[in-house]
Amino acid sequence: MKQARSLSIPTTLEEFCEPRRTALLVYDMQVGICRQVKESAHIVERCQLTLAAARQAGMRVVFTRHLSCPREWMGTTQLRTAMAWQRTDDPENVKPWFLRGSPAFEITPELGPRADELILDKLSMSAFEGTPLAFALRDCDILSIAVIGIAMEIGIEPTVRHATDLGFVPIVLADACGAGHAEAGERCMETMRFVGEAVMSDVESFARALRSR
């Protein structure tokens, strides 16, 4: 731990993995999203291992779910995004994939949230935009947030960058983060490594760091 004036600055994964000061974010591991990612079974398995380690350590866990608005509430931005994802140039052909209450909207059953874990629904890509996540983290005196889930190039990288802007230290567990497009996902990883704001790690190192405490 480095010291600067009255501040203690963690520099290693082990120092960051203090369960009282770190939370685990499970990003958009929804049935309808997992179906679209080839490697989703592997990512689900890595997320299960991460969740088990975090729960064993008593770490707070938060899940996000991507939400589609009913068609009457899909505005310009939502329609443009849906047109790109659904590969249509006609907004009238867009279908809201993740309506509340639909099977596709729910967290994949292998990762079922517990009663004491937080679930936040969002319209945006960043888990912080339009949700009370930042308030909840600050209110619980959380410094860092470990991130796993799908998809790296769609929402995880924006969430990681946003976390830093809000004063949180993101920990990216790369082998538990899936991508819809492998090359795009790897470019995101390289960008985060280059910028240096995030702690880049993996599931086993994270679990080992928690056990060491």
C-alpha cells in the first residue's frame, strides 16, 4: 500500500480485494444476450466461479440487466441502436428484444441473484448512466468494482471508463468477460491496458486474492 499525505493507495490486486471496499458487478448476463454470444457457456462458467469466490468472501454483488422500452417509448437513440443490432434500415422492423418480464430479459438461471444482491435495470451501455449504482457504491464506502459479464465491446468498456471518471477503481476479470465480436473485444482490452486506469486480472487471481485475506 502506497502512502501519499493522509491517503492509502492500493497498488496490487490483493490490496484492492478487500471485500468491504470492493463490489462485484455482473454485467448483463441475460438469457437473450447469452444466446447471441458463441462463448457464452464458457463465460457463464467463469462468472459462476467468480460469484462463488465473491459470495464466500462476503463481497457485495450487483447485477445489471439491459432493458428495452415498449415501441411507443423507443426514441431516436434506441431505434438507431436497435436498427444496427438487428441489421435493418427500417425502424418499423425493430423489435424490442429485452422487454421487462420477457424470458430474454432475465438473468441466466445459472447465475441467479440472491435476495441480498442488487439488480439494476438500464437503457444505456454504461452501468452507471441512469442508475443509482454510483450512489449505492459510495453509500457503502466502496472504492473498487470488479467487472464480469457480456459484452466487452458493447457495455463493459464504457462502464469501466465511466467508473474511473466517477472515482472508482475498476478491476476487469478478462477471462470472465465475453464479447460478441472477438476482435472488437480484444481491442477494448488493449485500450484499457494502454490507458492503465483499470486493474486487469483474471478469475483465478481474483479468487486467490480473496482467499489470501
